[in-house]
Amino acid sequence: MIDFTKLQANPIPPGIAELQKSNANLVSKNEKLKRLLKIGAGILALYVVYKIYKKQKENEADKKNKLTRD
């Protein structure tokens, strides 16, 4: 079994501390980008559904107009 009372506590080297800070910043930025990507994908999906709906309504209106002309 390891005797924890005899272990020395070494300070974290400055290079590692800086890497940890950079990693924390990048994780935060990644979360923000993921959130924006999800919002953008949702808006794009809504736009596509709207365009399909609009096209379908136009086709129905054209069919009604065509039937009334005949």
C-alpha cells in the first residue's frame, strides 16, 4: 500500500497550467459553437419546411385556377 504522507506535492509547471486554461477556453467556445450550429440547423429546417409548404399551396392554387378555366 502507498504511504500518502511521504509523497511530495510538486507545483504544476507553468506550461501545463497555461494549457489547462487554453483547454477550458476552447471547451467553452466549442459549446457556444455547438449551440449556434443547432440553432442554425433548426432555422434551416424550418425554412425548408416553409418553402415546401408554400410550393404545395401554390400548386393547389394553380390546380384550382386550371380547373376553373376549363
